Amino acid sequence: QRHQPYKFIKRFRVVSSGDIDAAQETDGIEATSQYLGDQYPNGLLVVQDGYNRSIDGQKTTQNFKLVVPDF
């Protein structure tokens, strides 16, 4: 929580789903809780993914993962 006593709420991981790989490491993140339209009404977390894997498992260029809060 953002106010005292700053209680821990929960933890999460960015995992693979279908053709999208997980985020194994990151050089940075950015988050907002602002309304960003109907697709992101509770905001968005953007995670820079240090390396990316293609469908056949080969390393490719780094990319970004978008995490949509579900609260």
C-alpha cells in the first residue's frame, strides 16, 4: 500500500504465453495507474525485456512487455 503502514499486497512475474516469451531480466520499467482508454482502464506497466526468444527458441532483439493490471 502507498500509505502507512505500507502493507505488501502481492508479487507477480511476467511469464510466457503462446508465442510471447517471458521477461527474464529488465533494464527498466514504467508504470501508470491512469486511465488509458478502454483497453487499459486501470493503467499499464511496461517492462523492458533484456533479451527475447523467437518461436523456435533463438535469441532475437530485446523488446517490451505490456502488463495489464487486473484489480
